[in-house]
Amino acid sequence: MPRVLVVDDEPGMRHLIGQSLADHGIDFEEAANGEEALRLLCQASVSGPPYDAMVLDIVMPVIDGWEVLAAVKSNPLWRDLAVIVLTGHATSQEDVARISEYNGVFVEKRGAFARTLDVIIARLLGG
């Protein structure tokens, strides 16, 4: 069964994303900030197979999504992790390009983003 790490500082967003994953039969864990995410990634790397994907918010306390994304893509154990980047804040063309450089998929938290996220998750994980 695929495993996804959901990283967002908003509990309601983690719940919404988690429900979408559960609807696809996907196991998930949650982190409320980048520091928790990196800790969970380290634990997963030691205790068993790593996550298959990560849904990552950009604007978070402690360690932000940009730092998490850089750490993930610079670590050989995590480099191939599929990352879906979420943000509710205006994103510049430079930000979108930066996400693309890390092979991330960008989704804005507005409109029908939950439906879009559903489709991306299903395609990334073969669901």
C-alpha cells in the first residue's frame, strides 16, 4: 500500500488531504511543520521503506516548505520522492519554476484544488 507524508501547518488542510488519500486507500502520516516532516522522513528511512509521495505546504513555521524541498531533493534516499507542493499564497513565476526544478507538482489551495489534488495523487501513485 502506498504511503504519503502530508505536511501542512493547518489542521483542517491535513484533514482534507488525509480524507482524499484515505478515499484512494492510501496510508498517510501527518506533520505540522517542516521540522516534523524531516524527522518523519528520517525515521521512515531507518525503519522501513520511505514514503511514496509527500504533499507539502510552502508557508509553515519552524522549517518552511522550501527548506524541506531542498533537503528532500539533496538526500539520495529521498531524491526520487514525488512531491506535491501546495500553497495558499500568491506564487510567482520564479516560485513555480523553482518547484519544477525539484520535479515537484504545484497546486494552489483555491477553487477546486481538492479535486485537482485527487487526480494528481491517483496518477502519481497509480491509484
